[in-house]
Amino acid sequence: MREEQPYVLTLDELLPQLSAAEVEQVRSGQRLLDDFAGRKIENVALTRVPTWPRIVINIGLVDGILYSAERDGKLDRYVHRFKPRARPMMAVRPDGQAPVLLIGGSYDFTELGIVDK
């Protein structure tokens, strides 16, 4: 059900390049995804995080996030509206190239999705 993305990799593709600590981090993230999805996800998609410049441009506070994710065997759309005290800052690279970065905020991602603190 996941859309094909050129920057998405599988654990098998990355495993030879990961340290033992990184493998454990991936396993921990896999458990979080399994809890959110309501089932065991066999092929967890991983993404290499791009290198960011030391300085980014703050654009503004994020009021909410719209996302699609598989949960309980079906693709659902989610809308999360941050409480004012929980909003992260949206920032971009000085050249404006993707991706967008969310900085700070007071929230966690749990089996319920995004949850404000």
C-alpha cells in the first residue's frame, strides 16, 4: 500500500552499513510502527536523513500535519492539529531545497499517532 519513493530503503538494503546500535534503533522504531499499524509490518521502509546545513531558515510554527498511513490493514488519512504549546517550528535549508525540517515542539509519536504533551 505504500507509495514508491526513491529515497525509501529496506532494512536488508541498509543492514550491511549499520552499526549494532543503529540496528537496535531500527528495531525499536519497527516496534513503534507495528504498534501504530496494529499489526507486524514485514518490510519496514527506512529513509536516509539528508545532511543539513548548520543554519536553517525558520519559516513559522506548524499548526497541524496531514498524513496517510496504513493502520489495521487499511490506508487511512490523519489530521493532527497541534495545541498552541506543542507546535514545532518549520524550517528550510537556505537554498529552499526539500525536505522541510520540523524543529522542537512538544509531542511524541505513539501507537495513537502524533500526541501532544
